[in-house]
Amino acid sequence: MEDSRMSKKPFIRTLGTLIAAAGIAALSGCATTAPSDKDVAVKITPEMASTTVMHKGEKVTLMRSQDQNNEINPAFQMTSRKCPPFCIKPIKLHKDVDTVAELEMIAALEKIAAGDNSIMVVDNRTPDWHAKGSIPGSVNVPFTKISRAKGADDLTIAESLERFGAKETANGWDFSNAKTLYLFCNGMWCGQSPLGIAGLLEEGYPASKINWYRGGMQDWEVLGLTTFKP
């Protein structure tokens, strides 16, 4: 339950009830202590009960909900949004853009927590969707600030590319120090991160530095993984 005293800080939660016997409560924007493996019934993998990621400069325990009666966040329960535009996306968006799943996302977040500044996990959704809950350790850069097809202009694109580590030169954009990105939106029916990725490719961002989490928030929530609300 959110602590009213922390209401001005990001609200981070693990869906459902966490291990009360171990003294673990829903996270409310403060650093957390990883539980003992023996206290975790619902692990991420047989070898991984939980892990630590960084969110807004604080350590956060990322794990799955321990409430085995937990149900998915209602914001992600709908199965039949109208297509178009909410059509099922292919497994590959581009021959050189890797499609990743939850374990690859967690590995990227662990690298960031360990101090790797060459990686960024990007919530490519609009702010209204971001407000419904996101992945701890991610940053929100809406696809509308990257995609010219959706209204992005030179200024917003430049701001985004610079945030991603690219450098503007007299001869165009230099991507030699650009970050390796992991972009996501709402899931396999969502067009926001695919449009964002298409926009990045249009600007010359190297496809080899772009990863797409196709499952997005819907799969993340289905698995009961830790989320935060801004």
C-alpha cells in the first residue's frame, strides 16, 4: 500500500502481496532489501529469486509477485482492441533489430545498475500510458518525440537523440557513442515502440544498437514483475 508520506516520490510496487513473513512491503519510492531465496516461492528463474536495479538513483528489488492469487493489472486486461491500429506485430521489426524478452530486459537493467552507462531502457509510450505503470530503471521518451510520422520535429528529435548519446556534427549525427537501447510499449499489439524504432532508423540510428521488447507492459504485468507509477 502506498505510504501517504511518500506521495511525492515515484510509487514502486510488486503486484500482489509480497512476502509478509520476511517483512517485505510494496515499494514506495525508497531503497529495498532483496529477500532471501528461501522466502521466495515465485522466482524469476530457478536460479534467480530477485535482482537489484536502479531507479532514479535508488536501489530497487525487482521480483515477481508472491501472491499466487494475484491477477493482472486491469489496465492491461483488454484483449481485443480494434485493428487497425492495434494489430498484432511480427516477431522481427527489422532484420538487424533484435527482439528481446523479459530475461534480456532484466539483464540490461542489471548492467545499468552495475554502472554501465552505454545502455538505456526506454518506455516509448505516451505519458498517459506511462502513468499507468512502467518498468523500474526505464526512462520515458514518447515515440511522438522520435517519429516524424507522428509529429516529431527537428528539435524534439534532436533532444531525444542527444539523450540517447548521439552527437550532432556539421556532417550530421554521430552515433559512435550512442547508447544501446531497449525500447518497449504495451505489447505485441502496440504500435508505439515500433513507430519509435522506425523513427530512430530513419534518423540513422544504428539498428545494431536497438533492441525491441515485443511483450512490453502486458507481458511484464502478466508475469507479475515489479512496476512503478510516477
